[in-house]
Amino acid sequence: MLWFVCFFNYADRQAIFSVFELLKSEMNLSDVQLGIVGASFMWVYAGFGPIAGLIGDRISRKTLIIGGLIFWSLITIATALSTKYSHLVLFRALEGFGEAFYFPASMSMLSAYHEPETRSRAMAIHQSSVYAGTIAGGSLAGVLGQYYGWRSSFYLFGSLGVLLGVLLLLLLREPARAESSETDGDRQKDRLSEAGELPGNSMRRALKNVMSVVAELFANPMVRILTAVFIGANFVAMIFLTWMPSFLYRKFNLSLAMAGVSATAYLQIASVLGVLSGGVLADRLAKASRGGRTITQVIGLALGVPFIFLAGWTISVPVVIVALMGFGYFKGLYDANIWASLHDVVRPERRASAVGFMNSLGWIGGGVAPVAIAAASERFGMSACISANSVIYLLIAALLFLGIRRYMGLSRFSPVSAHVIRTGENIH
């Protein structure tokens, strides 16, 4: 059920990029303005990520997931009614607000259903919906845009999302929340002390609790490293998702429909294979090493480097397709374990908050990418800018590897490390 929600989460956000050329022509927009249209979603999405995570640890995850789905689907329909540049920016920002509540709640829900032995595989299967939704959004928007106008795909995806939300009201079930046993007494004391508090005291206590959560999460060195790596990886991914349809349209003279399909289908299909492989590989490595999931991520990042360079450098359509497939596959190895690796190093009752904060910071990096590539390409060209991102992948692969060596080790399981993986206890 969450697979289909995430499918529309990504189809709705991806559709706009395949019709950039139509928007540019109809509204007389520059590349930087188009970049801001893409970034407005990401900036708001990033801004509300921490709030979404904190709320996801406190209220029904089912409510957040379905409420968010229906809200962003209605905004997707509203996007089709845009007639001005300001309308596009506004509706993309509101869509970012609605979608921000999905991942913290859904990843916490999946972790509640799955023990560490199957968590990477479960999240990998869920992650495949990211690629399926991206393919559908990018491909259908390009095809429908060429023949029926850019608004058609927004009506289609928005309407189907609303119908799915209504259906899941009847089908989706809220699982019990996992908690670390050592915190049960403290949590009970907190509930008793909150009874009868004045509103001002309650607000101060809530702020203190938020700051305590932030301090706890980022006192953990692996949380800091995983977050920094995610920022870099998301920056690179957003350049491919935002500008690859226009890049293929302009450099290789593909039709709008073919550019939309080619920019998303090859990369994302390969990512599906990569994410499934990454889930299975990570679960196996995690049984032998505390850093098993993160080792899988390092492999994906390091082996993706040459394909990123090749995607921007080549002047051959078959070669760029190979580059997109190679990048997509190894990106999948990394993506399969984004949240599972994080959940290995934070306590269960902090998982939604951890996802919220990390997702927020990652999308700040992602939000810079569409505008940065548009501005840089005016001086250096789009090809050079795309190839240059291979350096970012190389640096974050090295950072993550060093983090594993320093804070997690590469040794076989000890009783202590097994306890860490089983409970999600912080690594210091």
C-alpha cells in the first residue's frame, strides 16, 4: 500500500521537469526561473521535514500518510490551472509541504513492521516505487505534454492520487510503535509531569524536547556523516532528475516525448534493479558487520562515479543511455539503505524524527541543485556541469568509508554490536 503512495509522491513531483520546454515557451521563462520552479518544491519540502519527523513520532502515521497524499494530489490538480510563473512557484511549494510528511511517517511504519533481518529488503522494495513513480511522471508527462499539452499529466496523476487516498482510509492499518526498553520509565515520568501544565510551560517543554531530540541525533557521529553524504547524493540526483530531459532535448535533438522517456526510464529501471540488489546485499552484510548497510552504500557511490562523468561528457546517444543505466544501478545500491542505515544507529522512538531532519537537510542540498546547474551552465555548459558531479560522488563515498572505519568498524559481530543493530541504540 505504501508502495503506491510513494509512486504518486514521485510521479507528481517529477512530471514538471519533462515539460520545462513547454513552460519555457508558454510563459517565456529563463533556465534560472525554471530552476526556481523546481527548487521551490525542494526548499519547502526541506523546511518542513524536521516538523514532519517530530509529528510522525507523536501522532498516527496513517493520518499523516493519507492526509498528505490527498493534499498533495489536490495541489497537483491545481498546478494544471497555473497561468503565470508565480502560480507555478506557489503550487510547487505547496506540493513540497504536503509531500514532506510522507517519508518520516512511512519509514517509521515500515520499521515497526520489520526487524533488522528484513528491514533493508522491505525498504528496498518500497524504494523501487520511487523509481517507478519517477519513470511514470517523467515519461507520461513528456508524451502527454507533446500531444495533449503540459497540463494533462497533472490532471491525471492528481485525480488518481485522491482516489488512492480514499481507498487507503479503509485498508491501511497503524502498527504498534517500537520503543527502547531503557526509556520506558522516563517516558512514563514525562507523561505524568506533563499533566496539568500551563500552556506557557507546555510550550517551553515542547521546545526543550525538540532541542533534546536534535542534540541527541546529531551528537551521533554516524548520523552527521550519513546526513552529509545524503546532502551530496541528493544534490547530484536532483541535477539528473531536473535537467536531464532538457539536456537530452537540447543536446541530442530528441523529441519532447522521447527526451522525457529517455531521461527517466533507463536510469530509473536500472535503479529498481540496483535497489533490490542493494537490499539483499545489505541484509547479508549486516549479519557479518555492523557497517554492512553502509558498506553497500559506499560500493554504490564509488562505482557510480565514472557513469556520472560519462553522462555529461559523451556526444553519443547510445553511450549516454549506458551511462544513465550505470549511474542508475549503482545509485540504487546507495538508495536501498538510506533509511535502513540511519535506523541502525538511532533509537526506535527517534526514527521518524531522524528521517525528518536528515531528509530536510538532504533536500536543502537538492534544492540548490536546479538553480546552481542553470546558472553554472550559462558559463561552462550543461555537459561540463553534469560531468563535474562525479567529483561530488567520489568525495562522499570516501567520507562514508572513513566514517565506517572510524565509528562502526569492519569486524565481525560482537555481542555489543549485535545489541546495537537489534535495538537501534546510538553509536558514539
